Amino acid sequence: MPELPEVETTRRGIAPWLEGRTLVCARVREPRLRWPIADEIRQLGDEPVRGVRRRAKFLLLDLDSGQLLLHLGMSGSLRVVVADTPPDKHDHLDLVLDSGRALRLRDPRRFGAALWTSEPDRHPLLDKLGPEPWDPGVDGEWFYRKARGRRRAVKDFIMDAGILVGVGNIYAQESLFRAGIHPARAAGRISRKRYGLLADTIRAVLGEAIEVGGTTLRDFAGAGGAPGYFRQQLTVYGRGGEPCRSCGRTLRAVRHGQRGTVYCPRCQR
DNA sequence: ATCGGGACCTGCTTGC
DNA sequence: TGCAAGCAGGTCCCGA
């Protein structure tokens, strides 16, 4: 479900309910997520929430004793609920607040995570991450240098969180279409100029998706339950076999690795 | 060093 | 209508 725009939409939705409030306790119903829910989280009590930030697709809750990291994986979502609301089958974790509300993590596939670090922003999983798409220096020249000698498909390259964070399967396809780049083209065989366009395009696509509250697929909704509206702006994702909105040619759907990929064989080279 | 593939899960859609 | 296969937004880790 969540790519960067969905995570950022979630962050904006939950932050006003958390910041300035005190976390009273955590209730763990199912600790078996991608990694077991950290013991430190179970033992939390009476800690003011100093901030709710995002790094890549992690949500970071800054507390005085350390930092709680939440990842939504493929199917995770966060809602703010009245604390005694009966949990759904897949509601694995509640962070109970002094306001009588709780931040509730739901994740049917359990690819998500709830982790802990006593050193803010220094969890091992954060250390290997590349820059955010909006970080200064992420431009055509930067991509071009990073891609030197690489033969792998540019789609895989831009989805590699060690290179750049925040580009998942939906927005990789959308960005490559808008930039006119074939998803299977070798990363090392793209010019500075085209990478410059791609860098701008990735920021534009992600930015537009954040502005409209992300993409609603299946059951994604923001923290308040409102759907995201980027779905209406998807140009290639999920449209294999349908006509290209730019040239009319039939969009091709292929499988690259294990992931579906749709592109226009005429507009993307 | 770089890469491709498998693995982790459940639920919904599709096709026989 | 029932059942199985296929597919889904992420990403770590392994072996080649």
C-alpha cells in the first residue's frame, strides 16, 4: 500500500494528534511483524511525543528516551482511534495517548515493523539509506555519476533505497513514463540531461501525490480515513493493455523481477 | 561490487 | 458456487 506519498500523508494526518501529547503505554497484540516488535516499545510509559518525522518510508516518533520507528510495509496503515475501540483482527499495536486516543497500527501482511533506537536517526536500517528526492544535490549530474558502470534496469536503480529513497513500484513507473525513459534501459546508458529530467520528474510526481493525499489502492486511506486522490492521475500503473494517454499506443505490461511494470513502447525509450 | 531471486505474510481477484 | 492460482504498494538477505 504505502509508498512515500502515502507515508507522508499518514505523517501529516497523525502528527497533530501526537505532538505535544504524552504516550501512556503500548499495547502489543501481535509482535510478529517483519521483525518482532521491539521490547523497548512494550515497556514504554509516560513519554511526551516531541515530534513525528519521516525518513524514507519510516515514520519516526521522537521521545525523550529514544526513537520509535514505524514502517508500513506493503499493507500497513495507521489510524488515530478512541483508545477503547475494539481492535480488528490485524490491529497489531496501539500506542495509547493521554488524550484518550490511540495510534493504531493495522497490517494484514505483517511486512511492516515497529522498531526502537536509543540514538535518534541512527537505527542500522536508516544508516544505509540514500538521500531523499528533495535533498540538495540530487540532480542529473548526481544520478549520472551514481549510475556509471551499472547495467541494471533504470527502474530497479531508482527503486533501490541505497541509491535514493522513496520511489516504489507505482511512482517509479509514473516517473519513467513522464520522463520518457524505458524502464528496462540500463542505468549506465542514460545521459546527464535525461537524468536531470528524471530527477525533476520524480520530485514532481511524488510532490503531486502528496498534495492530493497519496494514491488510494485497495484499502489505503489517510489517518482520518479520507482516501487519496492520486489514483485519478495515474498514467501507466495498472493500465497495461489500455491506450497511452499521450500517443494512443497500447501500453505494455511486463514482469520485471517479481514486479509488474507498465510502459509505453513509443513514448519511452 | 553488483545483481537477481527468494523470502517474509494475508487477502482479494481471476479463471477454470 | 467452489477452489486454486496469481497477484499486490516493501525491502532484507543470500548466493552467484
